[in-house]
Amino acid sequence: MTRFILTILLGMILGAVLTLWFIYQNYADSSEQALMRDTLTTYLPFMSEYFNP
């Protein structure tokens, strides 16, 4: 049962990432792409606290 839940969670995370990547590649203009990159790089140091406790 635990493996099933982890599989579903992994699928949800990958689905969200791939959806954002698809939007980034196909629908965002250059200013929107820059905003998405800046947002990611701005929050990356804060996110590292979750991955490197």
C-alpha cells in the first residue's frame, strides 16, 4: 500500500513538472520565460533547505 501511494505522489509531481515545462516551452513568451527562470532561481536557495536538512 505504501508503494502505491508513493507511486501516485511521484506521478503527480512529475505530471506537474512536465506541465509547467510544456507551458514554458510552447506558450510563454520571452518575458514570461525570464520571469519563470527568475522565480525559480530566487527560491532555489530556500528550497535547498528541504532537500539538504
